[in-house]
Amino acid sequence: MLELQTPGAAPDDRSLLLVPQTAHDTHPPAIVVVDDEPDVLTILHRLLRDLAHDHALVAVSTGQAALELLAFCPVSLLITDYNMLGMDGLQLITAAKKTSP
């Protein structure tokens, strides 16, 4: 299994997402937060973690990392920054809709 953890999160935090390696593994759908500023990402994660009871909460710093996550598990909600280096928020949303409408 692949483990992803948000920056600055404690090991016992609910921010860990276990991504299945086989089709037989099941995990809750994810809420993904994308922002290239670590402080903003940490704040958003802390605000949302208590609200995401039936979802895994994952924070990533690039659009590419978010797209890679979409390939491994279902994502119910994608929250993204608009201004990011490499891939902006609109490009990320467009790419995400192609792979996970």
C-alpha cells in the first residue's frame, strides 16, 4: 500500500490515506486539497479534517500529485488553489474531469 501524508501532520493524524494496490481493497473516497503554499495547505487541512468524517483527507502541493491520486482512488471533492506553478487550478480541474468525471 502507498501512504500519503500531508506536510506538517502528526503520524496519528487522520491525514493518512491508504491507497489500494488491488481492486479488492476498499477505502473511503477522498477529499483532496491542492495548494503550493505549505502554510495555506496546513491551515486548510486542519480546518477540514474534523468535517471529513466519512472521507480520507489528503493535502498535496502540486496539480500533478492530485492527478496521480485520482488514478488510485475515488475523489469526492477537489479543492484547489488557482495560482500555482506548473499547472494552475483551472488546468487541474480540466485534467481531473477527463480522468474522473
